[in-house]
Amino acid sequence: MMKKGMVLVIFCCFFSAVPVFAFASENLISEAAMFDGSTVSYTGEAVGPILPRGDFSWISLHDGKNAISCWIPKSLLGDIRRTGGYGRKGDVVAVIGTFHRSCPEHGGALDIHAKYVMLESPGAALPEYLGTAKIVMSAVSLGVLICLMIVHAFLARRKKI
């Protein structure tokens, strides 16, 4: 079974005269000069805030290694609502657009100007589990604190006598 992002890449390859390359952030960053101006496919979790700027928005997509900023028309944002952060997983988004090593429009930033956007999976709250190790460390820390308080009280009382 194919993933939604793969369907987007295949769709764009058949209906676009421009070849589309799917890459990880490491490849795009390390070989930025080679891919400058190319149409690329990039998938990642939306992290940080969505920053509206007129008819466009900035979204940072993190693929597990690095984040790349994407300049997306508001009309293509669609169902992208959740961004990742502490205690929550952001929407996983696939974009196809023009890769810029040093975008003249955005002050020399490395970015992707999106032409196609697809929500691959929605974000969700991440439950935080209080594991056994945390409970044990808390109990040990509390025990040490109580012992230190007793020693301190004993020394303070002894000093008064």
C-alpha cells in the first residue's frame, strides 16, 4: 500500500513538466548548491507556530534530523492545524515546491516555496507516562531531602546548646 506522500509525488511527476526529487533535510542542506532552484518533495512534522504573512504562511517541517522552513500560500494550508512541541505531535505534511539555498525574497534563507501541500497524518497530544524510574528517583530524592533536613535541624539545635 502506498503512502499519501508517495501518491502526491507520483501525481506531480505525471502532471508536471518539472522532475520532482524527494529528499531528507540532510541531503537538501549538505547539497544545497546542487538542488538550488529544483522542484523537491519534502515531508516532515509541522513544528513551532504557523506564521501568517499576508496571503502566505511560514511553516517549519522537521523530518527527524533538521527542520526546513516552507513558504506556503494560505490557500494550500487546508487542514494543517497542529504543530509539534512539548507534549504534542504536529501534523505530518508533505510539500512539493521550489528549493532555495539562499532565497532572495526572504533575506537569504534556505527554504522551500510550496506549490503542492498534503496532510499525511494529523497531529495529536502525546500522553506523558510516569515510568517506574521516575517514581524511584523521586522517592530517593525525597528520602535524601528528609535526611538532610534532619541533619540540619540536629546541627542547628546542637549549636544552640
